[in-house]
Amino acid sequence: MNAGRPPHARLEDIDGHSVIGNPTLRKVNFAPGKHYVSVVQVRNRGVNCFINDLPIVEYSTDYTDLSRNPKWEMPA
Amino acid sequence: MVKNTSGDHLISVLRTIYPHVEHARFGFDKNNSTLIVLSLEQYAEQIAQIISRLDTPAQATDRGTGNDSENVIAEDMLPVMREYPVKHVDGDHVVAILSSLYPTVVEPNAYARFAFDSRRNVVVVIISEHHHANVKKLTSLVDTPMEKASKSEIDLLGLVNPDVHAVSGDWKISDGVLLADDAPAARISFPYSPPEEYYFYRRIYGNPAVSLRGAASFSR
């Protein structure tokens, strides 16, 4: 969530694209001080992302096109 | 013509059921209290049935039991709309769980659609008839008083120790809330391996410019 200004939400990376070229990029009007609930559903057939129960991303994939962006590198 | 509920509420529920503009678009003409629907032809009758259910007087609402034949709007093998009243939990929570079990992927003929009508406190379910028995069972399992709730969910906050599991940034738990500082790309790793399929639920507070950054992953 919250990529750039205005804020956007997205599932990243897709085919190596984090923001530019990411087909799931979607503008979301986050407001300071407001509460949000995010739900990420990981399924064999794809990923669904919701913010306050609104579908933000419904992405069908076999996961071969998804990868972790280098800036979010985690220990093995 | 909308008579008994607000156009905004009606559109909110309909957009949850039909989130993709390629399938259906909704607008409301406040001057004439008229809901405007542009949809694929295959959805027209279904949408009309949903609107007729949602736009009922609050005091006259029949919340149904999931068994009421009056709720059936289509043949056995076609998507059927039923309503399931919720009493003990947030209907959005029920919708989230149902959606996780019946993924509503982007397809013109998505086989399951769910929404919560907060005005009448009912979960609207559109799914094939043979799935409704399970939906009813699942809804009754989820809609239990807090003290009877099952332990099917894992509380990750109870597993994580920010001093041990923080990867980048300054993390801490305060009043049951996991907090990160404003460090760029703050990260924390939960000591838990999720199953192959799962849902990750988090409630987010504060300034989104700060707290919506932060990433979490799983490890064991």
C-alpha cells in the first residue's frame, strides 16, 4: 500500500514491476488518522487483496510472475 | 427508483458484489432517487433481484434463515441469492472468510459473490445452490458469541517479539498494537509458517504515510 503520491495500493512485484508497469496499481484515498483493515487472501489460483472489504486486487496467477521487491528483502 | 434505503448504501453493497466495472457500473441520480445500472446482460436479472431485496423497509425486512424458499431467485444449478443474518460478529468478517474459502476471482462468470448489508445486518450470498448448505454451516460456525469462538485464527502478535524478529526499522508492541517507526522499508518477520493457502488480516491505524509502509513476512 501507499506507493507514491497520491497513495496507491498494489500487489508487488509482478514481472519485476513494483509501481510503473504493475497492472494491479490502484489509487486509494488513505486518510490520516482513519482505521483500515487489509485482508490478503493467498490461494493456489491467485491472490485477492481487500482494504476495508473493498476488493483492491483480484489477481489470478500461478505465482511464477510474482517476486519480492529488493527493498523488502528478508532474511532467508 | 430507490424508496427505502440510501442510494450510497445500495451502491456500496452492489459494488462489493460486482467490483469490476467491466461487469457492472452503478450510479445514483439524487434528484430522482433513481439508481442507474449499466451491466452485462447476464447480470441484469440478478442485480434487479438484489436491489429489490436491499431496498426494503427496515422494519419489514425478512432476514431469512438461509432456508427460505422466497430467497431463491434462480434454478438449482444457477447462482442463487440467499441472505444470512449475523448476530454476534461483524458481517464484513463473515464476508472476508467466505471470500477466502470461495475466491471471487476476476471472471465474468465468478461463481461466488458476497456482500454485507449493514443496514439489515445480513450477509448476501450469491452462489450455486449446492454450495449454500456449506455457506450456511460456515456462517453459523463463524457467527458465534466471542467466548465460543474457535481458535482457527493465529494471533501473530502473540508470536512475534520485535526485539528478536525486527529486520529493519524500530518495531515495538504497545497496547496490543505492532508499531514501526518511520524508517523506509521497515520490515518484521513473523516466526510462523502459513499453510499453502491462508488469509492475512491486519488492522491498520494512524498516519498512512507512516504506518502503511512496513512489511511482514513469515519464517519459522
